[in-house]
Amino acid sequence: MRILTDLTARADAAYDNAYHHKLRGRIWKALRETPYDDAHDENRPKGFAYSNPFPPGEMSEGDERTLLVASPYEDLLAHIAADLEAEPELNIGEMPFTVTNVSPLSPDVGEPGTTGTLETGTGVLVRIPPWRFDDYGLDIDHEQSEFWRPEHTMEPFTTQIEANLDKKHSLFCSDHLPGPSDVDGGLFDGYELIKTFAIPVTPTTGQQETWVLSKWRFDYTVRDPDHRRHLNLALDVGIGERNSLGFGFLNISTHDE
């Protein structure tokens, strides 16, 4: 599930590629004093993901942009929608917007047999923990997690995103349902790397780091109801790490019965 938010620029502005921290702050403000407020300080996936304000690019006053917020929890989205409607001034970093409309969406990858493509609307963060370096045959001489890059091959990327989605499945789906690693077959049929890039990120107030991210197209064929649930969960919570900071947001780009 997700909400689509229509935005109008209140002034001319350059596009702020370091929007993540400010936008995350507004979302947590909307969840203050709700049942989801306590998740802010928990060291686990938060149960929501969001797009960038798109399309990116320099803005003139009156220009329109769109923001998507996704979650497996309909009432979490309802709290965010209510806050945006009650306080329609939305300042995302140096980009001042007015919220003009909020509407619900329910994307679905489709019934078993459906083929399609998911595309990352924001960069995917995958970090390889140092205790997995030997497992992946990586000759790395530091003890910090390593940002995934193409030279590390696909195995660390696919393994880490599946393990990450497994964790989210255990948090947001019923215990009796099998997770991604409990079934035969991978999440996706094909992986098309669009690009890797590095950007400055503020993970916490006053701390700035440079993170290496990647953008992808993922082909899929829905095998069965379990696989459908796994793919739809990825649409609801994102893939990779730090989705509540705006990374790993997915959209359905093609969809064929």
C-alpha cells in the first residue's frame, strides 16, 4: 500500500539531492504520538519507505512534483496522509512545497504467472558485513562493512537483499508464512544494473557520510502466492537497507498478464 502526494513548488529552487534527512524528519513528525512513534528508536526496519520528490530537476514556482510513501500498514499511511493534509506546507531541504492532494494506491505485482519489471526509484543501499568477506571471496583489509559495488559480483548483492527482506518478512508478515529464503527460486528472474553512484547522506543529525548506492531494474515472474507476497512486501517496505531514510524504493515499471 502507498499514498501518492501531489506537490506544488512555492518558490524557485534547485533540486536538493540531500533531501533524505529532512523528508524523514517530516514523516516521523506525522507519526508522533501514534502507535508507530516507538519504532523511531528501535534498531530494526521501520515499516515504511518513500520515493524522492519526482521528477528530479530544477524547479520554478508553481511546478508540480510527486511523492510516494509506502508501508504494509494502512493505518500508518493514514496518519501520514492526515498530517500532510492538516499541515500542507512541506519543506524538503531547500525545496519548499505545498501539498495539494493525497490519494491511496495499491500496486500489486499480479497473480501467479504474471511477468513484469520492478525499478528502483531511489538508490539501493547494500553493505557487506566484514564477517561475510571470506564467504564471498572478497580480499578486503578493513573491518568495516563494505558498500556493494559491481566488482564484488552479484552474489553478495542478491544474498544481502534476500536476507534483508527475510528480516522484514519476519517483522511485517504472519509467522506461519514462509519467507523469501524458505522457498525455492530467487526473488527476481533478472537483474539489470542501471548505475552505481555516491552521494552525501546525513544518517543522524550532525553526521554526514558518503554512501555508495545502485539503481536497478528487476525482472520477475510470479511463481505462486508466496512469491507474490514477497514481491509485494518489497513494494511496501523497499529493498536493501535504510528504507526509512529514502533508499531502495521500488515501482512497477512493466506488468503483463
